Amino acid sequence: MHIIALALIAVLPFAALAAHAQTNYPLKPVRIIVPSAPGGGTDITLRLLTPRLIEFLGQPFVVENRGGGATVIGTDLAARAAPDGYTLLMASSALTVNPAMIRKMPYDAARDFAPISLVNTSPNVLVTHPALPTRNIKDLIALAKAKPGQIAYASSGIGSSLHLTMEYFMAETGLRMNHIPYKGAGPANIDVIAGHAVTMMGSMISVAPFIRGGRMRALGVTSLKRAALLPDVPTIAEAGVPGFESIQWYGMLAPAAVPRDIIARLNEAVVRAVREAPIRKRLQEDGTDPAGSTPEEFAAVIRDDIAKWHRVVKQAGIKPD
């Protein structure tokens, strides 16, 4: 009886918070900032969720793309927003990469945000333009070593997770290639397809349609096991770079001081949406693994990732800007 009583006492505050949130939030449209250009994995993931969030919470959820500065511009805008729950952030792994790559950050990735939920995770994919004479990882390594600094690779921006993953790959293989940064994954994809940059690390959700359509060639995935969406594509680790791993994630956050009852209400809606069969199926078709987490679990991912990327930058000898 004593244990049951304690359990009920523990649950009651959370029940009261949820009831309070349901009656008071949201009362007007909610803005969700995507700190990258349309067409990237972050944007695609969020636009899949927003119709369900509108239905569950009864207010418009307006997506605002604010790309640039390796996602720093839009992320800083969200960090400085009023902590009332009406401005949110849809973030990617760039949130945890940037502290390792940029000396003077205008915000603290762990301190200035309240995690809501991890939405999905995905390996990146090393892709090339189909005309490049590279059928596998070893071909690309050989070509890049024969032409040091001449092979152009695209990224979604300086200091982005896709940029750092390629830098990590080059450090592990002793390569030098020419970096061409873009304001988001969408523009980077377009220029790889056009042949202006002939290779890149792409997010699975962003490049999978182009791989299926024959407009990009996939050489390797950055997870330690093959991706279900591309079962014939080897991992970079098995293709000759032992232990290589870099996972992309997407998740929703709010400014740090947003009340806990609002965070709980948003978490409930996001997790409910992610766990719906049609959305899970769509995310899996795009090559990502649906998540849905507690705010605390997402906070742990952010802390661990920040520490990981600092280690990678140091080990790879990359100098932060």
C-alpha cells in the first residue's frame, strides 16, 4: 500500500501539468523554425509531422525556413524567442556539431533549449554524381588521392553535420577534397545532381529519392550496419574504413525557459504523431528510424553528441573557425 501511495503521489503532479497544458496551450498559431533551406532532411521530417500536430493541438503550426550560417542563424533566432511555446525549433545533428566547429557560438546547445522529443535517426550516405568514374568507396579514395584538392564535395553548410562527417571521412582516409558549402541540404543536392560538386555526404531522407531515381550514386552508408532502404550499399566501415560511424538525428526543441507543462503537451503530440503507422511507414521508406522519446532521453542524446563531436574534431585535427 505504501508503494502504491508513493506512486500515486509521484504521478499526480504530472497529471495536473498535463491537464493545465491541455486547457491553456496552444491558444494561437505556433511557429516552428527550420534553420536550413527547404528540401533537406529537417524540413522533410517536420512537414510530415505538422498536419498531425495541427489536428492534435487544434492550432496552425507554421514552418519557417531560416537557413544560413550552418544552421546557426535560425537556431539563434529560436534560442532568443519568447519562452511561451509559440516559437519552436526543429533541429538536426548540426545543433551538436556546431559547438565543436565554431569558436564563438551565440547560444549554448545544451543550456539554451528545452528538448521536446527526438523524432527520427538516420545514417548519412556518401554519394557521387553518376558520371564520376567511382563505383565504390575504394574508387573514390583512389581518385581523390590521384587528384588531391581537385575533387569538389558539397555540404549543407560550413560546420554542418554533413560537412563534419565528410571531414571525418577524409581524416580517416588521408584525403584532401575541395569543400563547397551551401545554405542547406536542398541546394547542395541540386548542385551534386547538376555536377557542379561531384560528391557529398547526404542525409538519407534527403538523398534517397535521387539515389532511387539514378540521379546520384550511393557508395556507402555511415552506420555500422547496412540501411534497410539501401541493402545493397555497403557501410563505409565494411568498405575499407573500419569503425567509421556517423548518425544523423532530427528532433524538436523549445527555448529553455518554456514551462514544463507546455513541453509535456508538445512531447505528447510529437510522440503520438511519430508512433502512428502511416508516419512510421513514411519515415522508414525515407530511410530513417522513427524515434519518439522523452525530453530527458533527448537531452542525453544532445549531451553525448556534443562530447562525441568534440572528440572527433580533435582526433581529426580539424581547427574550429
